[in-house]
Amino acid sequence: METEEGEVGYARRDDYASRMPSPPRIHIPPAYLDPLSMPKVNFISPIPGLFDGLNLNYPSDFGNLLHWNYDRRHEAQEVLPFLHLGPRTACKDQDFLLQQNFTMVLAFRHVPGILVPNFTQNAATPYLQAARYLGIQTPEVEVGDFQQMVSLIPTLVDEVNDNLNTAKRERGFIGKVLVVCETGNDRAAFFTIAYLMHITDLELVPAIQTVHSARFCIVISNTLQHSLAAEHDRLTAKRQVAENSARYGPKQRKQSIMCNIPASDRGSLSGRKRSFQHEAVDGDQDAQMEVDNNQDPARSFAPFASQ
């Protein structure tokens, strides 16, 4: 509408912000101080029998957060009975590697300016020499930024699980993996959280809290949290598809549908199949748009109101 002076009579309904646009912040509660308050973890074994007979109780590191000190940043902490997280210096200690009986040291190294991540199966980088000397597998990942890590997560998860399974098959008990980066607080922690979401039913926030409870000094920025949230959504969708495929196989579903169709009408089904598919897709899209418009408050928000 226009006022008497000819100016448009609209008033803003919210305050302006001068900061750069950014995704909404994901609230992460503080780390667990009491092991009894930790969420129950249900493992989703990608390899049959991989975690059978494993003690799934949380390690003693979770009870030491109240006594955390700066020196512990230079040590590796146990996140799961078969998974440790720490800085690069931890994999130089042969006594520590022997004591923990590691079968793999997965290392992340930052290389500025690199455009494509580089994955080396058995790296000979100097800080990995101690592990190589002990016969420990030493894969190394060179990345320029965290976004490059996201595409490698499924491959690295398979590498870790294969190592654990190989050790269990050869030695009779599951292997153990040490994940490291320069500080043990960012790249290695990022992958450790993603790995937890892959092998357990933990969602994003409990997974971050679990790793944070073991290693109090990790730093997961808001951008990294959204990258992990996207990975969790992708993983959830993949599991749902696999579950539906296992429950309703394509052949079984087709047979059940054909049984409900009279024999006289089955011949004309193939000619009408494409039109049915288009109608179903269009209907699903319209219904989804209606649901989204009703549930998303941001879509109904009007930045200006007429006076």
C-alpha cells in the first residue's frame, strides 16, 4: 500500500544482521562427566560377527574429565575398546604402541593447496616409522581441507573395519586402531565422530559428545558439525533403503502387487505403467511440498508487513 506522501508503507518485521550468512548453529551439550550418563551404544556391524563377544562398556577415560589437564593433549585417549584418538606424537612412542597392541595407525596430514586428497595405503612418513617398524599398518590421508575428507569417509571406514576383521580372523580377537592428526583435535576427531555414526546407532550430537568425553580438547566448528550432519543424513537414508530392500525385495513386492490385479487387467498394466509412475511422482511431490510449507516456519515468515 502507499501512504499519502506516495511512499510505500511497509515495516520490517525483524532486525537486520551485518554478519556473513551462515547455517543455523547446532547446539552441542557439554561432554558427559559421568559414565553412567552416557547413551547406550548399539553396534551396527558392517561385517557379520565383527563385534561379537566384545566388551562394549565405556573405557575408564570417560571418568577422568574432571581431572583433565593440559599434558593429556599430548596423549591418545580410548574412545572405544578398539579405537584410540590422539595427536601425531602418540604414534612415535613404541612402548605405547606395543602396550596397546595396535594393528593400524590411521594418520591425517594437512597439505596446503592440495586439490585432490591423497590416500596412501602404507605411508613411509617419518612420524610413522615407529609403527612401521612394529609391523603396524600405516595408511595416511593427505587433505587440503575438511570437505575433501567427507568424500573419503566411506572408504576409510571400510579400511578400518577390514583391519579389525583381519586381525580377528588371524589372531582370534579384534584389532585396535589409533587415529591421529597434527593435534588430534580436528581432522582425526572429525573422522572418529563419523566412524562412530557408521558403526553404531548414535546420532550426530551423542557421537560428538562421546568423542568429546574421551578427549576433552577436540574442536569441531559449526561448519564441521553441518558436514557431519549431512553425512549422518546420507548414512540414515542408505540404511533405510537397505532395510526396505531386505524387507520388501523388488521381486517379492512385484509378485504381491500382481496377485491383487485381475488376470484380465494384467496385460494392459505395462502400457499404463509409465503414466502411473508420473502420476505417483507428481502426487508425492505435491504432498511433500504441502507438508513442508506447513511444517517449516521459515517458509511462512514474511520479512515485511504492510502498515
